[in-house]
Amino acid sequence: MADPRSILSIVALCATMGTPLDLQATGEDEQDAARALEEAFSSSETGVDSIGAAIGDKV
């Protein structure tokens, strides 16, 4: 499990490119947050900046 607001939490997943990830979001904007995370992690761009840009204030 990882908190997308924490880069250390994401890195601790040790997931390499192409690793399937299960996603779970809760809260009022859970659908928007889940969609933003899916876009960030399925993007061909790599790096924290692309994840942060896709997530924005969704989580």
C-alpha cells in the first residue's frame, strides 16, 4: 500500500515499469483521484513531476 502524496511511499512499492498496480481511493472525490492516479502511473512520462502534475490536488 502506498500514499501517493508521499514519494517515499511510492518508491517503497519497488514497482518497475509495467508492474500491475491495484488502485483504491476513498472520499468525496474518489473517482477523480483514482482517474488521476491511473493516468499518472500509465503515462509514458516518468518521474515524480509527471505523477504530481496528474494528481494535483486530487488526493
